[in-house]
Amino acid sequence: MASLRTRLAVLLPLAGMLLAAAPVEAASANTKKGAQIYCYMRTNGNDHEVSFKASYALIKRQSSGVFKTSPEHAAVMITETVVAEPETYPDCGRYLGDLFGGKASKRSSSATKASVTTDSSTNAEASTDWDADDRYSY
């Protein structure tokens, strides 16, 4: 009969793999819910900021891991879900670029135009790069 040490050496890694696989399934469900919220809000006329805050809040609060999901990772998770199931999110593909700094929302683009016209001392390149580094600083 195998010794206790041999049994533990075989069973502990297997138990660890089983326990590690459970949060992945839960994270997948949370990601689907986050993608549903983001796509539903965007197709109903909401801008990126509001839609992403709502979907990120759900992904962040319902994750079962020890570490908090970063906004950048949440954007990647939403993108992966939409790309993997395009028939589930038929009109959402056109909004995915906004998750990674694509076109600016209506509100932020009008604010950029106002800053260009009111502040002539700054160059146009700096004023059009409105939040490239701080897009997900919630």
C-alpha cells in the first residue's frame, strides 16, 4: 500500500487544480453579465463612461478571486466575451474600440473642442489626447 506521503503528493495537486477551476467558471458568468450590461447600455444610447462603470462594477464586485479585477482586465474580458459570442451581442462590436481608447464620447469630444478654442497656449496634440493614460482611473 502506498505511503501517506505518496498519497498526499498525488492528491494535493489534484485538489488544488479542482479548487482553482471553480472561480474560472464564476468569472466567466460575471464577464458575460458585464458584457451584457455594457452592450445593452451602449445600444440604448448611453456613452462609454456610464456603460463601462456599470459593467465594471458588476465584474469587480461579483468576482470571487482574492485580487480585484483591474479596469483594463475588465475591458479585455468584455471584449473576449463579445468576440467569442458575436451572435449573442450582435450590435456590440462597433463599441469595442471605445474600451481601448477609440473614439471619444460626445461629451468628452465637445469638452476637447472647447479646450482647444479657449486655451490657445496649448498645442492641438496635447488637447486632443484627453485621457489616454487615465481612461480607466475609477
